[in-house]
Amino acid sequence: MGCGEFFHDKLDELGILLKEYEKTLDLICREKLPEGKKTEYELNNEERKEQIRVLLSELNKFFEEHPNDNRFDRFKKLNEKFQYLLIEESNVLNEGKEEKGVVEDKREVRFFPT
């Protein structure tokens, strides 16, 4: 019983952290970060990514020990979402470097898979 509760807590926490990471990435993409808090947001985002990696590692270890667990699909989707968000973050950061001199309206809405 304790193991199942541990698992749900970790899986739910992973989902929440991914949503927070996605929101911050969206703010960065649309350049809506407050100027004074830009560094704070970036540091929080790095901490959040590290927390996500730790949770993914713990859950991955759980699934190695319990390969037939029916919750694996949810874990797999959350892991894929994290990988997708990392790629999106890389794209956003690279766009900023490439278009340093070009002014464009970056307030577009980005949709991420859920």
C-alpha cells in the first residue's frame, strides 16, 4: 500500500512540475517575463528541470522493478512531454540568439502536447 501511494505522489508531482515548466517556457517564448525577475525565473526553471529529472529517475527505477505496472503509459507520456519541452526550450533559446537584431512579435501562443 505504501509503495502505491509513493508512486501516485511522485507521478502527480511530476505532472505538476511539467505544467510549471511549460508555463515558464511559454512566458519566455512570448517574452512576458518581468525584467527584474527574469534571472529568478531562469534559476527556478533550472531547479524545476533538475527536480523533474530526479523524479523521472526514481520512477524509471520503479518501472524497471515492476515492468508490468499499468501506470507505465502515464509515466511514458510525462517523460515524452519533458523531452518535447526540452526541445522547445532549446528552439526558443536558439531563436533568440539567431534573431538578435530582428524585431518580431513573439506573443504567439504555443501549444504543447498534454
